[in-house]
Amino acid sequence: MLTRRHFLPILAAPALAQPSSKPRTRIVCGGDVMLSRNVAARARAKKDPAAPFRDIAPVFAEADIAFCNLESPFSDKGRLMQSGMIFKAEPEMVAGLELAGIDVVSTANNHARDRLAYGLEYTVDHLAAHNIAAVGTGKTVEAARAGVVLPRNGLRFGFLAYTYDANNGNFTDVEPRINVWSVDAVRADIAAMKSRVDVILVSMHAGNEYQTKPSQQQVQFARAAIDAGARAVIGHHPHVRQPWEWYGGGAIFYSLGNLIFDQFQRTETQIGSLAELVFEGTQLVEAQTRTVKLVGTVPRLEEFTTPGASGALPAGTTPAPRPASPSSTAPASH
């Protein structure tokens, strides 16, 4: 069993620094999780629906809050989806999320409508029945925009989620119960949430697939979220890792890459990151990533990687300085 000490190396701090009396809350975030196609087929072959999470589960389970992006809606209707770009997670595949102690998943992504309106609602209900919150979609527009609030250590952590697209080329209408990103929307939703929470985190499903640098649109949206009051932005969708930066007292992870997926065609899609955030009270005092390697769709934890990465932002973008904090190290590239 991995311990918290195993996962979190001791970071540099002044020798005379006094321990904080504020509660410490540790949040671990993963990238894209797709529980359909080959991922599900391998789990069925093992007769273990939790198989994709077995190796990585202890890392998430020890966090105060565990998050990932759920790329495949659940449904109890229709045939098994074993190929193609329309995803469907069988209901029993929720066992992996439970095993890992996942508390909240983003369901705002370009596959949110893969099982139509029924699947959108079924996913929200099925997750709730297993004590997992869905953020970014809802059974009503109001629920989707309101986000999710998780109490931990005497504080209230609020989550909001957005996607660059909700139709994936398959629909011409608009499903308003899926949050599509805009700077105006995230500003308004953060403003509305502030009175109900102590800390806000934003999930961002956006970016150019297989590109290792964030787009200007990602940077604009993520920094607007921090400027509006979020303390972290967790990015996914490109299926490869992108850099992260300290900005305005918060951390922006532009893309964590894949966590559980069956994209075997590229080496880069079989390497992802976990983001770890540590709060003392409401202040974000530590942020770092850790590498995971996907072995036959199953993520396995690798070495501690980087306390920051700000050297690969789009041309013309100036990386923001990290906040002063006695318990964090200086940014480095990866």
C-alpha cells in the first residue's frame, strides 16, 4: 500500500518555519478516463470491472478529494460499444471509480451526449447512487451551472466544469445542460459560487488533440478563471500532457493527458500526469505532478516529476510567476 509519505516528497521549506495550524487538504486529479471500448473489453476478460483502476487506486484513495474527467457516459441501454468514437460505459464499470475513492468527475466533455439525453441523466444518477458527484452537466441547466460543493476539513471546496464542445460533430442542436466554455460563463459561475464555498476549482475540457502546448484559448479561459477567483484549473482533452504554471496565486494544469484510455497508436497518449494540490486552509501552498504510464490501458504510478512547468506556453504568452510560499519549490520544465 502506498502511503501519503510515499506519494508526497518533502518539499523545501525554511528551517525555522513553524507548522501551520490551518487544516491541510490534499486534492489529487487525473485526466481522461474512458471506460468503454477496449478498456471495458479487457476488464470483462478479467471478470473485474474495477481492473483499470486497481494499480492506481491507492493514490486517489488517500487523497482528501479525488477528481478525474469521465470521458464515457454510463447507460444501461443499448449494445456494448467495442469500437468507434461513440462511447458507452456499462453500469458495472463504476466499480473502478468506487475502488479509487473518486469523489467528483467532470462529465462536461465532447462525449457527454454519446448516449443521448437518457445517458446524460442516467450518468448523473448512476454516479450519485455510488456517492460520486458529476460536475459540468446536470438534469437541469441550473444544476449544471451551479457546480458541486464538497466539504472537507471544515472547508467547502467548489467544483465547476466546462467543455469546448458538447456535440462532437453528431448534433446540430444545443444541449444546455452541458456547460460549454466561455470566459463570461466561468466568470459568472465563479461569482455565483463564491458565497457558498471557500475554495473553487475549475475543470477545463479543451485544447488541440495530441498537441503538447496549450492553445491561446486554453490560456485565456484558464487565466480568466483564476482572475475571477478560482484557485486551480484542471485541464484535459488533448490526450497528451501539456505544461502547467503558477498564475495569480493559483495553479493551471493545461492538460493532464490520459489516465485510463485505449489509445495505443502513440507513445504520448500512454503517458499521463496526476496533479496534486495541497491547501492550508484556503491557501494553495503546494502543487506538483506525478507521471503515470498506461500499460494495456491500466495506469501505473511512476516517479515524482515536476513542481512546475511554464516553458511551453504559446508564443507571445508570458508565464506568470508562482506565488510566494515557504513550502514549494521553484518551477521546472518537463
